[in-house]
Amino acid sequence: TFLLIPSIGLAQPFEALGARAQGMAGAFVAVADDASAVYWNPGGLAAGSYFSLIFDRTEAETRTTVDGRGGSRSSWLLALSAPAIGLSYYRLRTTTVAPTGRLSPIAMSRVESLVTHHAGATLVHSIVDHVAAGATLKLVSGMAALGDAPGNPEDLLDAGDDIPGISSNHFDVDVGVMATTTLIRAGVTFRNLTEPSFET
């Protein structure tokens, strides 16, 4: 039935933070063994080098489509790690724009934006030989904004930071497990277990 009813295959759906992860289209959960593992799979720190330090910035943009919708995102990460512990700070921004559809002499667009700042500490523990579990405890500060702005959608992709929003703080946790052998690496990650939400 899979040949008759094809479906879309995707890698991990969360943001592609980090240049290595983007180079692998986000399929990074079982590979993460540097300081970026604090985000992708905390258990991966156990298989990494004794010390790792990463500063990384990424940016992506989707140009407006036929219906006038578009989006952009950016992220940056500062993380350091050792096999049993990690410290991290990263910022994620996502902005989407679309025409309001209202009759107006000036083009108006609906802008939605979410900017989150994450400060975390990661602890890793070996369960059995070649299997480690880790957790990243983090404080998340976010600002969500929603509003109409004059201009075309494509010109407003970076305007999310300029729209007044509502900020709030939440505690959150990510958990990951990594198993490594000479032939196989397998990983699983459970992200945002407290499911923090941000109101506009």
C-alpha cells in the first residue's frame, strides 16, 4: 500500500538550529555529539569530545507565494559541553506574514512573530554500556506578537521584532537518549515536555 499511497517523509520537524544539522536537513538526533547536542539530543554529549564550544547563527526565509504568504526564521546558539554536562543559550525567531484581504488604499499585511530565548543546563547519565540519557532543563522567555502593518508581505518578513507583543517566562525540559555501537547510532529526543505556550 505504501507504493500506491505515497506520503511525505520528513526529518525531525523542529527548527534546524546549527550549521551541521542544516547540512543534514535536520536529521541530526542520532548524530549530535558536539555542544549542539544540548538542543538536538542531550544524551549525545556522552559520545562526544571531552570539551566542545559552539557559536552558531542561521537564517532562512521563504519568499511570498502566489497568495502573498511568506515566512522567515533565524536562530543563534552559544553552547559549551563536556561528556556529562552542558550549558547553553539560544534564541529562536519565527515570523509569518500574509495579506489581510481588507480593502484599503494602503496595502496591509498580518504579521505573526514569536521570539524565544532559552537558557539551559544539561546533565547526562550512562544507563548501560553505550547507552546514555540526558536532560536539558531550561528557562524560556518568549515574546509573541500579532498585528497588522502597512506594507507588502515580502517587505515585512523581518518586521516581527517591531510589533508590540506579550512576553512571558516558562520552565521547560528536553530529554534525549543516545545508543552507539561500532556500526549503528540511534537516538530519540522528547522536546518541550511542558509544552510552553505564548499568547498574543
